[in-house]
Amino acid sequence: MEKGVRSVYPENLKYLDTHQWIKVEATIGKVGISWYGQEQLGEILLVELPKVGEEITHKKTFATLESSKTAFEVPSPVSGKVIEINTQLEEDPSLINKDPYGRGWMIKLEISHPQEIDSLLNAQEYKKLVEQ
């Protein structure tokens, strides 16, 4: 990412307090790790994603990231059925570091409980959380 983008929290996304984001379009959600989240983890070395068709649950682990600092179990911002995974992450996990809101997305899912979106943080709330 370009210099200065670190402090940007895209307005069109919702955030989980554990540093995941979701972009919602109708009943489909695209999920990834926030800039702040990837920065805290350090260089991402390995990504383990769920399989297409798998059901995942709000705030439960759906993926594991291994970084230069730690292993992190990634909770889902919402419940749903995985409809696509970012297979590029298998070959280049560092896409999460380089472009967390773009090419570093992790999964797309069909949202099963849209009301869960209401419990997520907007960009201003998330910015306040990470800048405390």
C-alpha cells in the first residue's frame, strides 16, 4: 500500500473489534483483515482458509494466519456460507500485508443472518478503537 494509507479506514466497510473487515453487497460479504490488524501481526507467512461451501459462524474462527510474530485464529464478522476463497493467498500470503482492503481479501460468503452486521463497527468507531 502507498505511504499514508495506514490511517485510512474505508467508509464502505464494517469492522469487527478483532480487526476484520467486511464489505457487504446485498447478501454477499467479502471479508479480510484491516490495515491495523495486519500491521500488528507482522509479515503473513501462511494462510489457512475454509473450504467453499463451509458454514461459518459470527465471531467464531474461520481461518488461521501464521505470521513472523504469531499464529492468529481469525473470527468471522458474520455468519454465512463460504462461496469463494482468495486462492492467491496460498501462493502469496503477503498480499494481506501489501493490500489488505484489495487483493488481500480472504473469503466471500453468503450472509445468513444480516442483523449481525448491525453489531459491527463503522469506520469512525473502528478508528477510535485502534487509535486509543
